[in-house]
Amino acid sequence: MEGTTFVLMILFLFVLPITLFGIFTGHKREMLKMNAKLGSSEVTNIKNELESVKTRLEVLEAIVTDKQYQLNQDLDALNNS
């Protein structure tokens, strides 16, 4: 019985904590990898959305700075006076 008790004590004091620590750190590492993948896809989505907004802004700037648009505003202002 003495030998069995010693082996069980070694298992519970050394092997089990080391194994649990390895499982825990491996899980944490995998979670960080998954978060990094999600983070990069979110960054890609934000970049695409920003590019879309820039394109729309360029179109709106072209419309507003167009001479025809300014002429229409001037005519509307004269008609409303």
C-alpha cells in the first residue's frame, strides 16, 4: 500500500496540476487565435466600409461642386426672393 500511496501522491501533486495547466494554456492560446481571426475580419469589414463611404463622399462632392448644381441653387434663390 505504501508504494501505491506514493504514486498517487506524486500524480496528484505534480502530474495532474501540470496537465491541467497545459490544457488551460492551450485553450487560452486557441481563444487568442480565434479572436485574432475575428479581429482581422472586422478590420477588413471596416476598411471596406470606409472605402465605400469615401467613394460616396467623392460623388457627393462632385455633385455639390458642379457648376450646374450651383446655377440651380442660384435660380432657386432668385425664384424664392
